[in-house]
Amino acid sequence: MSSIPEDVPALQAPQYVATYSLGPQQMGYTAQILLLGVFTTLFGGYAISGELERHRLLGRIALWASLVLNWGYTGLCVYESYVAAVSQNRTSKELISSNVAWQFLPLLSGLTGVVTQGFLTSHALVLIPRKALRPIFCGVMGLLIAGQMTGFTMACINGIWYIDGSDDIAGLGYNKSLSLWLWTSAAADILISTVCAFSIRQRLSGYTRETDTVIVKLAVICFRTAAYTTFMSITGAIMASVFSGDFDVRSFSGFPFWLIQPALYGIALFTFSRSSRRVVDTQPRISPDDSPILVGGGNGGERKQAAAALPQHEHDHEPTSTSHHRESRRFYPSSATHSTASASNARRPLAIRVDCERVISIDEPDSAREEMDQIAGAGSVSGASSHGHFKTQRANRLKDVLNSV
């Protein structure tokens, strides 16, 4: 036993201080490291498969920024976990105030959340149907993000000042700064998800049964995206608000809820981007209208179904519309030919003159269809042209809304 080094006298904090301060932090570090592995695995598989390149530039930048911030933040967590394990300085001041590097954890965690919320805000802004509401939404989100940045920045500064023995800044203590950051973060998550869900419903509702199904799926994705981080933010904010004293060791119980937020924001951003893209890609396309060809008689005005019975003429052009368009043709026989055939009563092929009317359209709400039927009923060429142009615009708008999700 003589080879064992002799103990040295040292100041040591009470056990409950170490339990409250180090225990929750170690839980947060461990959870962040594990969740980073999940996020990195999902992101790597997504990038290798080529799905990442299908996103717009802003989406790719947000995903890469979240990954880089997560790795930097997790590296700092690993360092702090190592320091806590080997440090012999176990005084109460050291356990509560920690070191300078630790004070940047709230800053990096908050920045990761702001990146995610900024990206989702840009999506929600595009989806809002009324342009007059967009500046209001931007203003509210700007205030919430500014509140977050104020909160986690002040927490970082106050933590550094406490190490030097200085007081808090402008009366906004450490736990109050955390509370400001987490409450505004939760409010921003809820607002973004709510605006996205209701905007999608308002813009796509009533097109077809398929788009109504897409609405439900996208709304679930929007609220699920905010569920993880909102729960953690609210729980952490409650703990910081209840134990608001700067040196109340019970406030450390809320630290794990914001220590794991960077990984949760990364996973939430990834699942939103991937899931919404897959829902849009797998939605049933609007099928062509297979309505029969109509043939009308000269005297009685009868119209008979003659699908595939009439020969194609060389001057009939194939439709150039895509698969989600439909084409309807109406054929009317020549009155002179009909009268001749009736007089001779001969069994021979009916010679007809074909008038082709081509309408490109998509399924749309009843209100818009009635409006266009009134225009077409006017019997003018300009009315028919406006009908097709209007429906083409609606098809393009449907496509733009789905692609912007």
C-alpha cells in the first residue's frame, strides 16, 4: 500500500451541491452525444442517397449549418464532461460557476435553434395566403428571435462575469436570461408550426381528395416538428422561472432540457425536410379524365358514346399536356352528311366532319369550376381561352405550394 500517493488537503463542496450541479449536466452531455449520432447517421444516409441535393439552396444551407453547429457544440460538451470528471477543484464556487468555456454552451445551443427557426419561418412566410399578414408574421417572429438571442447572449455574458466575481448585467440574472430564451423559443416553435399547418390547409383545401389527405399529413409533420423542442423549452423555462436565484443549485435540474436542444433541433429540421418532401413526392397525381368522346346527331341532337370507335385523322395532334392535365374532345357530325345518310338508308360507314375542342384543366374546387363554367357559357373564343389559362394557373399554384413545403 506504500505505492499509493498520499492525499492532500482540499476544500470540498457539500455533496448535495455536486449532486445538483454535476448530475444534470452529465445527463445532458450524454443525451446530446447520443442524439448527435442519430442525427449524423440520418443526415449521412440522406446525403449519400442524393436526396439532399433535391432541396433548394436555403434548405441545404440550413441542414449543413445545423450539422456543423451540432458537432461544435457536442465537442464542447465532451470537453466539459472530461473536465468535470478529472478536476480536483470541487469548491462550491467552481461547481456552480464552472469555467469560461462552459458559458458558451447556451450561446451555441441557442444559435442552433435560431438557424432552424429561421429556415422554417421562410417556409411559413411563403405559405401564408394573404400577403397583408406576412409582414405581421415577420414582425412577431423577429421579436421572438430577438428575445431568444438576448436571453442566451446575456446568459453567456453573465456566466463569464460571475467567474470574475462581478454582478449581473442590468438586473437580468443568469436564470432569468435562460427563462427569457426558453420561453420565447417555445413560443416561436408553436407559432411557426401553427402558421404552416393552417396556411397549407387554407391554400390546398378543396382541390381533390388526394390534396386533402396531403394537408392532414403535412399538418401532422408541422406540429410533430415543434413537439420535441417545445416540450424541452417549456420544461426548462419553468425550472428557470421557479428557481430564479442565480446561485440556487436546484435550477441546475432544468439544464438537461436545453443542453440537448441542438440535437433535437437538428433532428426536427431533418425530419421536417425529409418527411414533407416524401409526402409531396408520393402524393397521387391528378389522373387524366377518361370521359368518352361524344357524338351528336343532326336532327334530334342526340349524343352517343363512341370511345375508340372513330378513326384518328392525320391533322389531329397529340396533346402536349402533362399527366395531370386532361383533354376533352367533342365531335359533331356534318348536318349535310347526316341527311344524305338518312335518305339513302344505306349500311355504310358514317362520314362525319370532326370539330375538335381541347380543354386542359385540373380538378379544382366547385366554386372555381362554377365560375369557369359561366365564362365558357358565353360562347366566345376569349372565354374558352381564359378558362384554360385560369386552370393552368391553378395547377401551377398547386405545384408551387407543394414544392415550397
